[in-house]
Amino acid sequence: MKPKWGFSEKNIAYLFIFPAVLIITVIALYPVLRTFWLSLYDVRLNDPSKNDIYNSYKLDMDRFVEKYPILVSLIDRSSKKPENQPSVAKLHQLNEQVLEVKDSLSKVPNFAKQYDQVDTIQLDDGNVPEELATFAMNKGSADSLLKQLEALQSEVKKLKLKDSDKQGILGLLNGIEKTVITPNFVGFDHYTDIMKQSRFWFSLWNTTIFTVISVFIELVLGLAIALLINRQFRGRGIVRASVLVPWAIPTVVSALMWKFMFDGQNGIMAKFFHSIGLIPDMGTLLTSKFWSMFSVIFADVWKTTPFVTLLLLAGLQTISGSLYEAAHVDGATRMQQFFKITLPLLKPTILVTLLFRTLDAFKIFDLVYVLTGGSNSTETISLFTYKIMFSQMNFGVGSALSVIGFICIAIISIIYIRFLGANIMNNNQSH
Amino acid sequence: MRRKIYFYLFVGLFLFAVLFPFFWQFITSIKPPAELFGKHAFSFYTTNPGLQSYINVFSDEKRPFLRYLWNSTVVSTITTAFSLIIASFTAYAIARLQFRGKNILLGVILAVSMFPQIATIAPVYLFLQQFDWTNSYFGLILPYTTFALPLAIWNLTTYYKQIPLELEESAKVDGASAFQRFYRIIVPLVLPGTFTTAILVFIAAWNEFLFALTINTEEMYKTIPVGIALFQGQFIIPWGDIAAATVIVTIPLIVLVLFFQRWIVAGLTSGAVKE
């Protein structure tokens, strides 16, 4: 039958999926590729000459025009100060050289004109339009400019000047040097550098340890609890609701709760562990390597085991009771029933739970960020990447770390999906 | 009988383990400041409870706690509504319509739901910064869609598939277009499932930390998890205030969970368990 609207069914399907496809492409797929792209460049947000991807030589006119006259006048003023008299001849010479910098730049076609345009705009306190804000250069003129600026810096360092003047001139020269934008493509250098860093291998190791141990404990504990409460009993609703609460609260909140309870002076859990002889003194929990990792895993197990229990319980409830009755009639022991019926039938649920838990655990960030801040061997890949990006503002290396983290996640997923195969996709395939 | 006692003992122990931290936060939050340290720190009750910690939480001008709550509410609500509308169309198409590339689409959605957020944060941050969208609601809603949309599509598809095919078939015979069938028949029937999915997406958005921490750094745009996490000062940690704050954010979640536990459990397990 032909639909009313002149759309074929297929076209309606494409229309329906279009918004989602568009959004997923724009905010997920493209950024991942872009992260990889960024990781091939030396991008640092705290360095104006490296705060983006640059493939050509440029001069940041906006800042050059701003800084250059200040440098000229600072040198001029310095030469008039009595303290600087011994070096006055040198300063005059320096002034000449600085003026020469602009002169040689002015030989490049259009430079002088654009310099004056930007200068006029800046004097009027206006915003410099994008097309005027940078000046394209070739490698030759950029290199010679950089060489001039470096020569000037080493000369200034030799001069006998009042300290504040010397620092001021050096600072401005350095600032002007930073207006010369050179291509910051580094290829795979970040990756090879990262591979040489022990901090990286350490964070990878910490993440792996955390993931393997916490997921293992959560699964075993979750399965045991699920098996035990898989029956009708009074108060079942309360159990189920309370199990949901740790899952529902933000990880940050649970991390803070445990941080307080693990506290070396006032922490009730620290006190408890100490009194049963588990730890030598209360302060050990969050200050030593082993016990810090223990605390992180402990807090994660507390938050996630209930969730795992819930998933496994739902899986158990799909297993028909008649199977057990039949097995019982045949004289199978409880052990046999568990290994011959429960485990095989629960396997798909266990695998899906394991997959999601492993991926989540591997990405762990907020728990560690709050609980230990990554100290005492608890720094994970995500936390390490975050620190490189947002404390050091090094987006190039940070992106390379992100890509490595992404690859790890992809490998874990592929391994699991090999096991799960059709299982996970079948769930959503057409009838 | 004996077995039964052991069983309830076990259940009780389990509940205690799960709920003790909440109880402890509550006690800490009503203890007067002097009882937070020393020997009183470990006492399970307080003889002179007070609301000082709660007053501190709401009255500190440097950290506008109510504003954090409001920010989280706005961001999570819009993220949920936005992703659910878009996901409904997609889920219907996947569940009911035939088109090429369906498996690829499913694979991509599944893959995106597994993406570590850290893998997209650099370009997302640079992009938002370029357009001056950091420290805004939009700046969070946009990246939140990366996890909210796959979650919503994945869940909703399961619900759309549960609607009997016959209902649609008969409408088809009556000459209803796919679009009409979608909003006249399917959408009303799948409302409970949509609601369940909405709760899951809302909680995920409410709890998100990494994007919120990096993108909205101004006090006026911080969300509740970031606000609470940064309660810790440089040198002293105001445990009483933190306890009060955690109690305040936990209570609505407990209410939510108590009311909708059946639905939440159904939503959580539908992905993992094949019925």
C-alpha cells in the first residue's frame, strides 16, 4: 500500500534517524577524529603561539603591534636612566637593532600597510578583524625574524642594566618571539614520548589493577547476593529500593562519603579497620600506596555491587524454576544445579554486565579525583589525561593520551564482543 | 525456621552495608561542629543535634549551593527532553522500519555509548571555548548528548519492539502512514518505557562530572556534583557541611528511587537481560 504522504517507508526511516545520526556524527564521531588530529600537533593553551593547530608560518599581528612599540620605548627610557649609564652605548645599539627588526619585516610585501592598519584600530580601542590579526609569512622570513629576536635576547642578557629594566626588555622580546607562529605538527612524537614516560605506564597499570580487582569482586559478590535473595520474601521491595540508592547518587557524593569515613583522624571506617587490626594506624588508609588503592576499590565496590546484583537478579529470574525441579528429581546436588543450570543460562547476562562494568571501571575518573586526587599510586589513565590537559594546558600530549585510552577501551570492547558476539546485537535486531 | 533467621540476618547485614554510609552522613550533618572531631567523631548519636551545617551550606556566598541545584536541574531536564525526542524517532525506525545500514547504525550507537568521555573532551572544549559557550547551560547540554542519546536510543528500541506488531498492521491496512502510526499508536503505548528511559537519562546527566568540571568553571554555572566536590578547601575539609550537602542531594534521589523503583529496575535490566 502506498503511504499517504508520498514518502516511502524507507525514506521515512531515513528522516527519522537523521537527527540522531547528525548529532552523533557532530558531537561524538567527529570529536574523536579531531582528538587524534590534535594529538599530532604541539598544542598548548597557555602558549599563544601554540594554542591551535598551525600548518603555516604566521605573525600574530594583533599582539606584535601591541608589544613592539612598548619594547622600543622601554629601551629608550632605559637608556636615559642614570643607573644604566655604563651600558648606554649598548642600549642605543640595541635600539637600532630593534628598529631593524621592523625594517626587515617591512621588506615583505604588505607588511607595513597591515601594521599601520592594525595600529590605527588598536589606537581607537577597536577589535582587530580576523583577516588583519595575522600576517602570513614564508619560512625564510619567519626564521630570520626568530633568529634576530634570539640574538637580541642573548645580547640583553649580557648587558649591565637595572634588573627590572633587563627583565622587562627580556619579557617583551620573549613575548614578541611568541607572536611568531610556526607550524606545530609533530607527527607521532607525543606517542613515542608518552611510551617513554614511567608515569604513563604507571597510570595504565593502576587503571588495570583497579578494573580487574573491582570488577571481579563486584561480580562474585553480586552473584552471591543475587543467588541468595532470588526468592520471594518479606521486605523484598525495601531491599530492591535500597540497592538502587548507591547506584543513583553521583559518584562524587559517594567518594566524599567514603573520604570522610576513611579519614585518618575522624574516619569511622579507618577506626574500624584499625580496631580489627587490618591497618597499623588510622592514617594509613589514604596515605600509603596499597591502602589507597584498597580504599578506591572499596568505595567502588560499595557503589556498584548493588547494581551488579540487580542485573544478575533479573537474569536469574528469567531461568525457569521447572529446570531446577527436574534437576532435583534427577538427584542433582545444589552445586551441580549451579554449574549445570544457573551458570550456563546466566552467562549472557554475566557477560553483558562484565562488559559494561569493565568499560566503566577503565574510564574511572571522578572517584579517584575526589578520594585521592591520584596520589599514592591511584592515578588512572583518565585522571592523568585530565591533569595534562587542564592543569598543564597541554592539549597535544593530552589528546595523544586520550587516543591511547580510547584504543584501550576499543580493545576491551572487541575482546568482549567476540565472546558476546550476536548476543548483544540480537537484542535490538529486527524480528 | 533456622534457615529463615540466617537468611534475614544476611539480608539485614547486606542492607546495613548498603545504607550505613548514608546513616553516617546524616548523623555527621546534624552533629554540632565540636562533635565532628575527637572522640565524638565516632559516636553513633548526638545529644544536641543542630542544623548549623545545613545553614552553612545554604548561606555561603562563595558557593551558591541553590544555584548549583538549579543548574543541575536545568541541564539534566533539557538534556533528557532533547535526547528523548530525538531518540524516539530513531528507536521507532530501528524497531519497526526497514532501511539500509541499520546494523551499522546500531553498531555505531553501541560504540558511542562506550566512548570514554576523555576521548572527546579536548575538541569539545576547544569548540565551546571558541564560540564562548563555556560557562553556559548549552555548553553542557551539547556534550551530555554524547552519552544521553545512545542510552536513550538503546533503551527505547527495546520498548518499541515490545509493542505488538498487529496493532500497527491494522492501522497500516486502514491507510495510516508510518508517521501517523508512530505518533497515534506507538508513542502513546510506549509512554511508560519512555518515562523509564527518561529517569535513567536524567540520573546519568545529573551525575556527570568530567564535562561539568572542565566546561563550566564559574560558580554561577557549576552543577551539583562539581559544586560538592569542590567543597573541600585547600587545607581544611568542612566535613559537617559536606555531609549536609550530600544529605540534601541524596534525599530527592531516594524519593525518586522509592517511587519509581520498579520502572528503574526494568529499564536498567532490559539492556542486559534477554527476556
